[in-house]
Amino acid sequence: MKFIARSLLILFALYGLVFAIGDAILSHQHAPLWIAVVLAVGIIGLQYLIAPWLIEWLMTIVWDKDDLLLPT
């Protein structure tokens, strides 16, 4: 359980760092708020799109056909 809590803490810190840097850059450029929203949605969307590929690349996944719930 400690491993999961520590991993979540690190992930939240990294997300916070990414968005803090983005916020600092946008505020330095005097960008409007909608650009920050588009940036946040874009980062989340990119993460959603590449997550399956990244998981397959980092981990070995073996699908067992007996475990799949397929209609007969």
C-alpha cells in the first residue's frame, strides 16, 4: 500500500509541476485564460491517446483467450 501511495504522490507532483510551468509561461506571455484551458485539455487528451501504446511498450501483456468474455 505504501508503494501505491508514494507512486500517486509522485504522479500528482509531476502533474502539478507540468501545469505550474505551463501556467508560469502563459502568465509571463500575458496569454488569455482560454489558452490555458486548451493547453490543459490538450495535454490530457494527448495522454489519453498515447497511454495504450505506452503501456504496451513498457509492459509485456499476454492475452489469454479463455479469460476473455466473448459472446458465443
